[in-house]
Amino acid sequence: MKHFLKITFLFMLVWSCTDEPVETIFFDLDTENGIFIACEGNFMYGNGSLSFYHPEKKEVTNHLFQARNNAPLGDVVQSLAQKGNSLFIVVNNSGKIVVADSRTIEFQRNITGLVSPRYIHFVTDGKAYISDLYAGHITLFNPETLGITGTIDLEGHTSEQMVQVGKYVFVSHWVNGEHILMIDTQTDELVDKIKVPAQPKDLRVDKNGKIWALCGGSFENSVVEENPSALVRLDPETHTMEQIYRFNEGMFSSGLEMNVAGDTLYFLNNGVFKMAVNSRHLPDSAFIPENEKLFYHLAVDPRSGEIYVADAIDYTQYAVIYRFTQGGVLKDSFKAGINPSDFLFN
């Protein structure tokens, strides 16, 4: 947009318990210095949204896509990815990826034909992978043409988060899974799988090239082997699990993150926990206590090292996002959409 423009939207959402709706202000954004936030919304309500936060100005813009395009994003906004000037918004339960201009948020195109997309991993300028919660394959697409080019058969497994070490992409099989899958990016084939504790989800790579996986553990009547949640370290060269850190029974951890130096892990477990990658045991207490909040998602700014924690409140209200320094001191807070699920730092 060429001219400074402000549009205020008041969304009277009958399903929300919020006393006052979040004010939405849209204007020309400094997207090179801000943070996009994917907000899931509520399952089957189609109220997923996109927020944008400028940390220096301490300004937040909510319902950004709808304000720009006069159209909703869809049902369950899961994750975000960016390639060049294209912003890819993965809308899980709508089975699509919405592509928008990352500078103006103007709608460009939908990528459809997906079952339940979760995350995008860019392999090259002309090739990317889309994981899927229910499909037994990874979808390949071309980020330049936005066309689907094929699939990778996962032999009965499904796919969640993806990280790359060398020519291999490692993929977690989350729901009812107990393996990390290995994809050869040169042949686009499943070449191996590594057995881990039940339901691995979040994946990160540390400074030593080791892969960390946060496993949710099994539940009552689960089809996978019964075991509690765990944090594990994998060796991508030997395709083996090197270390297992077991959580106490009944504890559920989520939101694994790594700092930019690759030497410190963060995760949620009724608070934010901080752990050095060379530690021999899990931390004893929370780095940032949860207190009476409901921590839903965690992110670490790769530039500043600041920590962002989303408080879902009760899963139906607009969330509050807290911004902490590296030392865990509260620096700012702001309201975003319902159930923030992913942060994209530019």
C-alpha cells in the first residue's frame, strides 16, 4: 500500500469469552523488523488469524490477513514460513496453505489438495516439503511456481516437524508414532527411521549438529508402547538415539526451542525450563514460572535471544503474549489472537 492507512475492525465473536474484542489496526508494516504470529483459533470455528508485532515500537496488529483481504484465513492456523517475499500460512484443518505477500499481506494463492498440513521445510529454492498430520506422505511443492510436484511415501507413518542435517531431513511422527524418519533430499525417499519414545513432535538441531526431539509420551489406550514423555538427543550420522531424559510420570512437555548459539534448550512444562545441551540431567525448576497462567507456546528470537511465551488463558479468549529478556525478566506483553501456535522472526 502506498499511503498510510488505518482500518479498525471490532470482531464480536460469539464463541469468545473476552469482555472486549481485540482492536485491529492495519497499516504499512515494517515486516523486515517484526514478528508474524500464527493464531490457531478454535477447532471447527474457522477463526484462525495472523498477528504482527514490532518489538522496538511495541506495537501489535491483529487479524492482519482479514483486515488486508476482507476474508478469513480458515480453520486452525498452524504454522508460518517465508521464502523471499512470499509468506506461507499453513491452515491445518482447512487442508490448505495460504500464500500472501510478506510485505503487504495481499493474498496471492491457495495451495490445496492437502489432507491436514502442519509445517513447511524449504530444501532448495525450487523444492519444499509439507508435513501432514494424517496423510501417509510428505507433499513436495515448488515455492517459485507454487505447484505441487509429488509426494514421498512414508510407509504408514505420518509427519510433523522437520529439521535438516546435511542432505537428510529428519521428520517426527507425532500422533501414535515412535520414530524419527529420515528423508534423502537428493532422491526424495524415506531411507531410515530411528526408534524413540512415544509421540515425538518438536525437533531442533544444536551447535554440535545433534538433533533433539521432545516426545509427548503415550496415553491410556494408546497404540504405541506405554512410556512417559521424554527429551532425547539423536546422532544424525549414526542414526541412533544417544541420550534420553525422562520426565516424571504425568508430566507433559511441549514447545521445544533452541537459542541462536545452539547451546541452550527451552521447553514448556508448567513453566519455561532452560537447559544447556551438555547437561546430564533435566533442570530441577522453572526458569520462568507459569504461576496462574496457561502457557501454550514458546519462541526464542534468533536476533535478540528474547523469549516469547503465549498464555492461552482458557483456549477461547484472545491470548496474552509475554516478552522476556534472555535473563527471564518481563519486558513487554500484548494481546494476540486465540491460541498462538507459531512465531516467524524476520
